[in-house]
Amino acid sequence: MHDQLKIGIDIHGVIDAYPERFKKLTAVLVAGGAQVHIVTGSRRDKNIDIMLAKHEITFTHYFSIVDYLVSTGKDVTWKNGKPYADETAWNNAKRDYCQSQNIDLMIDDSAIYRDTFHDISTTYLHLISKL
Ligand SMILES: [Mg+2]
């Protein structure tokens, strides 16, 4: 077991849907000693950094499904700027990361990812966006 609280937070449909709330939440979490892991599909590029900075999101770690799949030798192809990869590998990537990092709570808007978390200890908080 670990003592430090570890929170995973998705970007699309979560941080970008409620940036003011996640600004406040991530600030108090990190100030209180928790780890905040951004857990998203996107690579951490300039646009992502600009968006996170603009919304003043505080985080300690960043996980990208694309980078993870590339690092594990999976094929990732790009069409019109969007990444495509093996669907099962893609859909399990957040689960694998949360399991490996002992994430306590994962906040995400995807029902597809939610269904991959049943057999790990991370609690999946399924955010239902009003947007
Ligand atoms: Mg999402």
C-alpha cells in the first residue's frame, strides 16, 4: 500500500469541459501532497501545454496513450492529425497505467475505458459531462 493519494484526470471531456473546477481541485490536491496524473490519449505537445497553462491546471505526471503505445512497439498511424492504433491496446492503456502507478481515483468521461477498470484497484470516477 502507499500513503500518497494519486489521482488520474483525463483532459478531453473532463479538464477541458470544467477547467475552472479542475484548476481549483488540482491546486488543492498537489498542495495537499497528492500526485495528479494527467492521463490522456494525446501526446504532450505545445498545444496541450498551452491549454493546461491557460487553465492553470496543477499536475505532477503526464501519461499519453500514444506515447505509451509507441514505447511498447505498437503501430500508431495518423490520419488528419488523429492517431489510430489497435483498439484493444488503446482502450486498455489507461487501465494499464493506473494499475502500474497505483492510481487511487481516475476521473474520466469514457464508458469504454470505465469497463476496463473492473479488475484493478483504481476506482474509476465516471464523469458525465453536461456539455
Ligand atoms: Mg475523455
